[in-house]
Amino acid sequence: MDKKFKIFVIVTLAILLIAIGGCTFVVLNLINKTNSAVSEAVKEEKPKELKVVGLGDAITVNLSDEYGESHVMRVVISFGVDEKSKEFKKFNSDVTEKNVIIRDAIIDIMREQTFEMMNKKDGKTKLSDEVKTKINKLLDTKIIEKVYCSDFFIQ
């Protein structure tokens, strides 16, 4: 009986070790596949290199505040667009041909802002988002991926 018990224990331990090894193998393969999928997703999310297309001179508008005081905002607007897009040539010519219309639309957006709105931490970001949405819609495109505001001045 002692010999049979030893054989039983050895066989049980061998089966247990094989099961643990198999589970470890499966888990490590799943982790490796997940890491591969994550690294591929990170590679795909690599930011595009955008071409900067400027509108020209600064745009200056009056802003009001809740106390009725006048303020001035001046900004130079540029667009970040994907140069490799099929729409790039058309966009470039549209910016040249419709510059006045684009600037007018941006002036309308800027005039809707208040001094308080623009002084908030995310004021410039919200302005950029509004300009991007409106100009993409105006030009019937989605090529503008980012709006850059340089020489941003509020007084």
C-alpha cells in the first residue's frame, strides 16, 4: 500500500505540474497577444505630420465683458492640414480664393466670444475648435485637423 500511495502522489504531482505549465503557457500567450495589439494600436495612433497653412495678417476684433467694458482680441490663424490628403490641392486654392470669406467667418466666431470666455484656461482651445468646425463646414471638407492661434493677444 505504501508503494501504491507513493505512485499515486507522484502521478498526481506530475499531472498538477503539467496543468500549471499549460495554464502558464496559455496566460503568457494571451498577455503577449494583448501587448502586440496594444503596440500596434499605439503605432497606428502616431500623430500625422500636418502642413501649416496660414491665413495671412492678424485678425482683430472687439470683445465685450459683463461690465460693458470694451476689450480687443488679436490673433493670427493658421490651419494644420494633412498634406497627403486628396483634398489638399483644392483646400490650398480655396484658402487663397476664399480668404476674405474665411476671415469673415472667423471674425463672426471671434465676436461671439467675451473677454471672460477668452481669459479662461480653455478659451483659446474652444475658439480653435469652433473655427475648425465652421471652416471645415464652410469649405465642405474635413481636411483641417488643427487650428493654430499665434500672436494671441487680449486686452
